[in-house]
Amino acid sequence: MSRLAAVFLIAGALLAPAQEPPPPDDAALLERLKAAAANGESVEMLQELAGTTEKHEGCDLTPIRVNGPDIHPGMAMSDRGDVLWLSDRTGLVRRILLPSWREDRRFWTGDAPGGMADCKRGLLVTIPSKSRIFLMDESRLKVLDRFTVREATSVVAQPHGFLAFVPKTERGLVIELDVIDAELNRFLRPVVALEMLKAADPVPKYRRHASSQGLSTFDRMVMAPKGDFLYCTSADTFFRVKVNGTTLEVDEAGPNCGKITDLALSPDGQWLAVTAPQDPPRGLPAVKPYGSWVFRTKDLQKVEYSVPEVRVRGFTRAAEKTWGFRDTGELVVMTRGGKVALESSRLVAGQDDIRAVLTHPEGTKFVILTRRELLWVELK
């Protein structure tokens, strides 16, 4: 080949469009994935997933070229915000580099994965149908260990520690949390039962709301950035739970808020937002017809400010700003104190269209999983 021909060949390769994701029925790729998975290994992919960025007032929105309905809401992101892990109902786990949105690794689990969480030793991936959890090397998506548990629907883990907590359900309600010690490759059970929350009844000073469901379940859980506290909801109440060795202890309970739908923790772990879309119980500021209350995590009894008609989904790094969505789908950015600083055009079809939100450690970027697609949003 002449030197001139080689130059044209290289130039053509550089100008070629980004490689599209392979079709879901790519039999050859599936066979490669299965063969690699038999040895606990992943397959290198190297493909760009970001679509064309749309400019909106106050933010940029980029659709991601994956099949949104297939993606599981239990996404995970590295503590530096440079890697995103996705799983889907076809049995795949994807490793995606940020901010380029380049998928570089893919692993086939053999069945639909559920939740994921990142701990100090690696990525934990639940396999609900098999009641198993894979511990995987974060960069190579190589299986390091497997844990068999009673249930494996979801998992929450210490980002810089080795402990992970796995819910156990009864008639659809979470009644216990088991614990995995990823450093010692041990599965300990149970670590805490529902009776722990009942013993810390938070409402002797508050009259329960008429719609109160009582202390019934660990509905939502979020781990503090340092891994020293776990925040969880139980129907109409929320708790700060201290991680003490391999056990959990209720440290403080917040007031009855009505039926809680969302829980958001700031990246610095200092602020907590609680959303309950109904009239507030006695003693809390009105947020009719629905809205959120923001607390400092060191004092769950005092509302710092309320945000009417917005479901708070996240904070900037030090909580200088708070952001969330109206039920009609508009993105709202607020200053500390709840004053609206920006209301964008409609980004999603509505609040019910959102299946999951995952926030970047900087707090100004986040992933939205809707019922139709996966979106990457960057606040300006």
C-alpha cells in the first residue's frame, strides 16, 4: 500500500461515525459473552452511546443509546463519577466511561440482574432469580466472588468500606437487612430486623397523620458518602441508622411525614430531602398539594426549609442548590432555602415517567431513567 493510500485510509477511519450498539439479537456477540462468563470474564466493547445533546434553559440533555425499558433502576456510579454501571433484563451488566459515554466492558450474568452497589472491594450485582450476589472487579467486570443469600432484589453498600446490606422481604415488605462482609468474603445474617425500628418509635411527640401506615418496612435506603450512616424510610417515617461494626443502630428518627415517596442525600452527606405528596402532618410546614422538606442530617427533627410542589431529587456538592421535578415534568433548581432559581422546559413526560435518578458526585450532573429512555442531564 502506498503512503498516500494509507493516509486516506487513516483519515477515513477517523471521520467514520461512532460505532452503534450491536443489535440485541446479535447471536455472535451473545456467544462471546456466554463463553467469557463461563470463566467469570467480560467482553471488551468500545462503543459510543451518547446521542445528540439538546440545549434547554439551564441544562443540557443527552439521550443515551440503550433500550430504556430494559434498563434496571438499580444503577451504580463510582465515587469519582468517572464510571457508570448499568444492568438490564436481558442479563447484561455494562461498564460505561464518563463523561464520554463509552461502553468499554459487558458481562453476561445468565439472568436479569437487579440492584448494584459499589464498595471498596468491587461492584456488587444482585441476581434475584438465583438469590445470588456477584462481587465483580470494577474495571474488568471479572467475577471475584459469589454470595448466596435468601433474597437478592437490591443492595446498598459502603462506598469506601466492605459492608453491604441486602433487604429480605415478606409479602412484599422488607422486614430484615442481611449483611455481606466483602473483605472477609462472609455472609452474615440477619444484621437488623423490623423490631429495631419499632423499638425506636419516633412519634411520641407527634400525632400520626390520618393516612399513616405505621412502621412497616424499609422502603428506601441511601448510604452516607463515608459509609458511617444509612438513611432509610419506613412508610411515613425516616431514620438515621448508625453503622456500628457489622451491625446497625437507630441513631435518630425524623417526624411523621405522611407516605414518603422519595429520599435524597447531598453529596457531602450533610443534607437530606424527604418528599411526601400529600397534605403534611401536624407540625410540618405546608407543601400542598405535595412537596419536599429539607433537613440537616445532624438534626432530623428540624425542617430547614420546605419546597412546595417539587419532588427533590438531588443537591449540588455542598447543597448550595437543590433540584427536583414538578409532576408535570419541569426541572426546577432552587437556592438553599427553597427559592426557585430556575425552572426549565419540560424534560420528562411527568413525575410518574421517572423510574430512577442517579446523581454524579459533583451534584450538577445526573442520569434519569424514564419508562422510555435513559437521559444524561448537566446543569449549566
